[in-house]
Amino acid sequence: MTNNNILEVHNVSKKYKDQIVLDNINFSIKTGEIVGLVGPNGAGKTTIMSIIVGLIKNYEGTVIIDGQNIKNYKGSKKQVGCVIEAPGFYPNLTGYENLEYFGEIFGGVEKIQIDEVVKFLGLESSIHKKTKKYSLGMKQRLGIAQAVLGYPKLLILDEPTNGLDPNVIPSIREFIKNIASEKGISVVISSHILTEIEAMCDRVIFIKKGKLIEEVNMHESKAKSTSSYIFETDKRSELVNFFMSKSLKAEMIDGEKVKVEISDKEAKSVLPDIIQAGIAVSGMYKQKVSLEDKFIKSMGGNIVE
């Protein structure tokens, strides 16, 4: 294992008959790091997560967790916690009884830890009800609770906020950030709510058609204040051509507007040149590039596969 990587994925590929689902995927995750997997439906996110947690065993390549190839792992301690698709529980047991049962299977899970996780996830009012009476959102929260029992070194969460009320999602986000920073648990998370991924992740990996196409370091991105500028003009074509002549990427958007990827320094210095070129600009303002903007750009505008 290199550096302090808790997870290393090397040259992982997966085929179903003649269909390539994963194509030579490589990435690593450090201790306590939260990494988002982002891509359209069918991109391969759930497949790579299922491989990491051992649900899919027939694949090419190597997955190393805490220095050990998962194909050769023979330890007894829980290495990975996961919520992939709908979590399953014993319907006639209460939420608490389910957690106690899984805690015994994992070993070394004390009552105080169960109580702590239940409180963090806001499950106190429903934890002693039978899980067959749980809503989808309650099952999702209980699934996250079950996944972190024993505080594994790696947590895999596939759409963990699916079915949750919007007012609950921020507490889930804070819980995930807390276990990463306080417990040193590394987290791989996928979600279609890109604002949540942006708010909690250290890095984001973009996947399209089974290939890793880009990685974004969210801390570097924020530090650089990656931005676009919007210029308002009635000469959009001329302005786009002007920017293109200076090797700046520009496009016409709604109304009399041109969007250009440009630094703050360039934006200030280029305005006199625009005016000198005979292009009247009625307004100019900065637009922060969101993760959603990066996603659309990385996917080539093709969100739905």
C-alpha cells in the first residue's frame, strides 16, 4: 500500500457477455477522505462499488483495502461497511434488534456505539419499532447505521439519501463528514444530488460508460475559485469570435449573453480590448462553476445514457 491509501483500485474491468461495464478503472482513497462517484445511470458506479464490497467477485484487476488484496482477505474484522441499493433487515425485529444482531456478527460492537449511531442519525423515535413498518427513508437511515457499526475503515454508500425527506439530508451529510474527520473512516459515495456531493466530498470522480474520465479535487477547485464570466451584449457572435481568437472558450447562452471560462485577472484586462474591437458590453458578472456545471461539461452535455 502506498502512502496512507486505505483503498486502491488498479486496472479494474468488468464485462457482462460482450458488454463492457467497467473499462480499466484506477483510483485510490486516503484515510478519512470522502470521495464522490458521479456519472449518468448505467455509467458503472454501482458495479465498481459492488466489486469493492465483494458482492461481485468475477472481474479483472486488483482491489486493495488496507494493504490487502480483497480476493485474498482472510481476516475476521469488518473491513467495509456499505449501503448499496435498498438495505435489507429482518422485518419482525425492531431497528434496534437488527443493529444488535448485526453488531454481534461484526464483533466488538458495544451498546454505547449503537446508541451513538442511532442518535447521530436521528432514529430515536423509530428505533424500537419493527422494521416492516419503516418507510424507505427510515430504512435508508437504518442502513447507514448498520453500515458504520464497528467503525470500519471504509464506507461505501450508493445513493444513501434516496427516499429521504429534504430536511433530513443535511443531518446525513454532517454525519458522514463527522465519521470521516472524527473516526478516520474513508467514504466512497454516489448520489444524483450533486449539491450534496459538492458540499461533503474532498474529491469527485466522474465516470462515463465504464471509464473514469476526470477527477476534481474540491479543495483545489474552491481555492482557485474556478469561475466563468457572463458578458451581456447585442453582438454575441462577434464577442464569441473575439474570445476564440484569444484561445478562450466561449459560448452564447440565453438572451444577449456570452459565457466565457476566464480568470479574474483576464476578465479585467480583456474588457478594454473588447471595447476597442467595437463590441459594446452592457454588463459583465462572475459566475461560479458548480459541480453540476463540471458534470455537464465532462459528460459532453449527455446526461442520460
